[in-house]
Amino acid sequence: MPSKIKYFSNRITSVVLLAGLLLFSSPVALAYEPSSEIAVEDTLKTDAVGGGEHEKDGKFNAGELILEHIGDSHQWHLWGDHGHSVHIPLPVILYTDKGLEIFSSSHLEHHDELYTGKHYKYRLSHEHIEVIDEAGMINEKATKAIIDLSITKNVVSLLFGAALMLFIFISVAKAYTTRQGKAPKGLQSFIEPIILFVRDDIAKTSIGPKYEKFMPYLLTVFFFIFINNLLGMIPIPFLPTGTNLTGNIAICAVLAAFTFVIILVISNKHYWRHIFAMPGVPLPILIILTPIEILGLFLRPFVLMIRLFANITAGHIIALAFFSLIFIFGEKSAGAGYGVATVSVAFTIFMGMMELLVAFLQAYVFTLLSAIYFGSAMEESHSEEHH
Amino acid sequence: MMSTVLLDTLHQGVAALGAGVAALGAGVGIGRIGGSALESIARQPEAINDIRSNMILAAALVEGAVFFAMVVALLVVFK
């Protein structure tokens, strides 16, 4: 475990470390979701019995399956088990200390398979690229220096989501110019109420009269989260959907960082005064209050990140845990498998409906909180004049 | 060696307990928000939109507190 964690620390940001902690802590990652208690118990049991992923005696390992799904991957898995699975290899792009290296991940798909690139020999271990030296040992220094820019499963999914958004919004925008003055039609009439909802219920009420310049950001972030949440729920064959994209902590971190940077840029004197020296508060209390306010400045985007990450990841874990139950019981006897399957599928459909709500709600909450933070950062000092 | 294994198990147990208590707190908190929101909607059905958005906002903030607890629990496991 420590070597894995150490390995994580050389990824681009330290937030990825947190993702690593979550991914490698199947018991805790599963345990915080109250609604999947039954499933969690069983997953934990199989984890204990199977002895982790090193014991490949044909037993179904739910923990491994779930972690594999919610994590990122260098290949786009279509169907099948280990060894004889059908998948599309994705390009590996590495920026090593000796230069750029681009090759297909099909060279690394078997366990312990080595690929000799231009600069080093590489091996894929738990979805991390390792540099192997002549003696067959891991070259720690070179491994640490690697910046992995690969087109992974999540990146493909992200590009697909972006393409879909471009298609939707370019065609809707076109409809407004060609059908000027007429009632909205088709996709336009689906998108328009949502845009109006974001404008009237989120931007106008939380930001105030200067809401207009934030609309592009708020709409982008809303639709990005909403559409990718929905795509993440639907595994369409041969399309890069069903990935845990918005439940990837790096994605959430970038979105939260955008909000944070915008807050920093637009914030006025009044906002900073309230953080460093709250007006009308005596000095002894300020000594306690100011550190809390400064911490709060960073905590707000941090919680934005964690909220989206945890909600979406938990949704994926629940669905997979219910499906895993079928196979756990199916291993004991076929009848039990079929029996559990009916219940399990019914519950998954129920949870899927809940997740539809969550997909919208998380997009809404992220946008709403961003808008509220923008509003508070630009607030003029009205209350002070009255005091 | 034995003691480290024992300590690890203890850490995991305590962390799981902490996550559970946090979930309990969130349950109470969100339950109260939902209950009060229902009550106020029953009193003033015309204010349903304002109440709903404020309810969701408050629930999101409660959730935020739980995520802190969750992160702390994770840090306990992987100190």
C-alpha cells in the first residue's frame, strides 16, 4: 500500500492522491454510502475470501470489479473477463524526462508485458505506467518523472461529451437565428426551459443585477455536469459512455478550480475585508475568526469538488454492488443467483431513478453554489452604511 | 508486527464508525430540512419554488459537513 500511495504522489496534482486513497480503500469507499449496506457487506466478504486481486482462482471478486469500473483505464473495455476480454486499446502518451513517448496500450495489455519505447522500457501496473530498467527492476526516478498524458477511457468519454455538447448547442443556437420570432422546436424546446431555469432560478436570484456576465460559465458548467452525469449512467455499446467521468476527482477538481479562480478575479474590497477583518467584530474574536474565514475561502471549492465526486462515484458503486450480488449468490447456486437477480435488477432500476435525480441535482447544486459564491464575492457594502 | 496489524484494524474500525456517525448526523439534518420544508409548503403552497431551492441548498451544505467527516475518516485509515 505505501508504495502505491508513493506512486500516486508523482501524479500531476495532490488532489489525485485523495482519489487514490478512495480507490484503494474499497471498504471505506463502499462503507460511507448508507443505502448500499447489504451490498457492501457482501462485497467486503468476497474481498476477504478472495484475498484481493492476487488470488485468481476463478472466483468473482466484486471489490475488484467495482474499483476497476470507477477508476480510469488505458483501454476501453467492451465485454468479457480478464485474459479474453474484448477491448479497444487507447493511445499512451508519456512525457518522460528524456522526451515525449507515444505508443498504443495494446503493447501493455497482458500482465507483466514489457514495451520497449524510444527512451525506456515500460510496464503497466494497476493502470500506472512504470519504467523498467535493464535488470528488470522498477526505475523509481524515471517513473516518478513521467507525466502521463494518455488518452484514457475518461478522456475519450470527456471528448465524446464535449462533442455532444457542441452538437446540441450549435444546432440550438442556429435554430434561434433561423427561426427568429417563432416558437421553439425540437431540441430547442428541450434546452430552452433549462437555460431559463439556470438564468432565472440560479443566476438572477443568487448573483443579482450583474448576473449576465456569469451566464456563459454557469451554463457551461451546468450542462457539462448534467450531460456527463447522464452519459455516465447509460452504458451504450460502442460509445464511450457509462464511465465514471464526473465521479473522477481530477475532473471535479478542475471544475471547482474554475469557480475558485473566478471568485478570486471578481472579488471586491468588501469581500476581502469580511475575510481578513470582519467589520464590527472585536479584536479577540477576530483572532479566531480570521483563520476560519481564510480556511473557508479554500474549503468552499474543496467541498464543491468532494460533493460532486462522492455523489457520482457512490451512484456507480451502488449500481455495481447490486449487480455484483447476483454473481456472488450465483456462485453458491444457480437458483440463488436467479432469485437475487430479480430483486437486484428491481433495486438497480429504483436506484437508477434516484440517480437520474442526483444527476440533475448535482449539476444544479454545483451551479447554484458557484453562483452564490460569485454573488457574495461581488456584494457591495449595504449593511455597513446602516450601522 | 502483530500490533501494527491490530492497529490497522482498529484504525479501519474507528474510521468506519466515524463515517457511520457522520451519516447519522446527515440523516438527522437532511430529515429536519425536508420535514420543515414540507411543513412550510403545506402552510404556503405558493412559495414552493423558493422553499425547494433553499431546501436543496441547505441539504447540500449539510452534505458538505459530512464530506469533511468522510475525508477525515479516510485520512485516519491512510495516515
